[in-house]
Amino acid sequence: MDAIVLLKNDHKTVEKLFKEFEKAGERAYKKKRELADRIIEELTTHAHIEERIFYPAARESVPETSGHVLESVEEHHVMVWMLSELKDLDPEDERFDAKVNVLMENVRHHVKEEEDEWFPQVREALGRKRLQELGEEMERARAEAPGDPLAVGSARA
């Protein structure tokens, strides 16, 4: 699978979880906890493979995307700290839903920028073969992704 298709599939998976969270009842604490845990896992893995493999390749091959990459790393920084806070937050805490809502807003903004603004540039510059190689590398790297959001590189950025 090509790297951009892989990342877009991750985006779709997370968006589906967001929609499930939004549809969960106000007092569906157990369901919200389960969804939040899956969101944390998905986004932690996604950020890890994106930062470790995709961003460096994009930045090297398409220097004009360097600003997008730097901004994306900063967005990841905010996201992984939010994920780490959510990880231990009781779903009955009055801040839980608010924190998830802010997370969703940030991630949706991030996804839109990536998909609309710079994925097309990267696709054109890297080409099909290189994107395929990166996708395979990213797929393998999933197994090495940390469970702790604060172990993702951008947490220390």
C-alpha cells in the first residue's frame, strides 16, 4: 500500500471513532472510555509512523513542504500531550468530553491540511514506487509504535 493511502486510511479509521464518540450517549461512560482508548492507540501509532518515516521522506524529497512538516510536528506535539491526559482521565470527569472534543477539532484540522494542501505535492514529487516503499516501511513500523503517547518523538519537540 502506498504511504499516502495508508495515512488516509488511518485518518478514516480515526474519523469513524470520532463519530462513534459523538453519537455515544452523554452518560455512556464505559463506551466513551473504550472509544477514547482506541483513539489514543490509533493516533499514537499514526503519529509515530508519520514522524519516523513519512515526514523525513517528504521533507527531504519536497523541500517546499518543510514548513508543513514542522507545523504538523507541532500539531502532533499538542495531540500527544492531550492523548496522555485522556489516557488516565476518568470518563465521568467533567473535562473528559471537552478534552475529546478539542482533540477531535485539532485532529480534523490537521487531517484537512495534510490531505488538501501537501499530500498532493508529496505524491507528485515522490512517485508511485517510492510511496509504495514508504508504505511498506510504515506498515512494518506499526509493530514498533509505543503504547505511551509521550514516547512519540513530537512529545519532546
